[in-house]
Amino acid sequence: MDSHADHAVRRYFGIFAALLVLLVITVGAAYVHLGAANIVVALVIAVVKASLVAWVFMHLRSSTPIVILFALGGVFWLVILILLTAADFLAR
């Protein structure tokens, strides 16, 4: 293998290791009683994991700005849908 392929494989295994560490942190945080902060901690960890997957495995880091803009647009739309659902749930 050439140097570039070795570097790519090493990067993928590094991200995989980071995702495994975040998984262990997520499971550990589930056993710690933080009250309402448990949800916030779990969501922050989930956002970090999703960002790593999108940035590296979906190749957003090497994409054109328009592709990144559309990916962020999808995230923005998801936030809108979650907020509307939460508003409906809280209004009942």
C-alpha cells in the first residue's frame, strides 16, 4: 500500500476508535443520575458522533461548499421538525 492509503486507513481506524470511546461514554452516562441533564448529555454525545460520521465517512470534509450547505440545510430542517414536535407535545 502507498503512504496515502496507509494514512486514510489510520484515520478511519482513529475515527472508529473515537466513536467507540463515545459509545462507552454514552453507556456510562446512562448509569449516572444527572436528572434532566441526562438527556442533554446524551444528545450532545449523539451530535458529536453524528458529526464525526458525516464529516469523515460521508466525506463532507472534502466536499464542495454547496454540498456542505445542503447537509446543514438537512440538519436545520430536522431541528425545525423536532422543535415543532416538542411544541405540540408541550402544548397538550
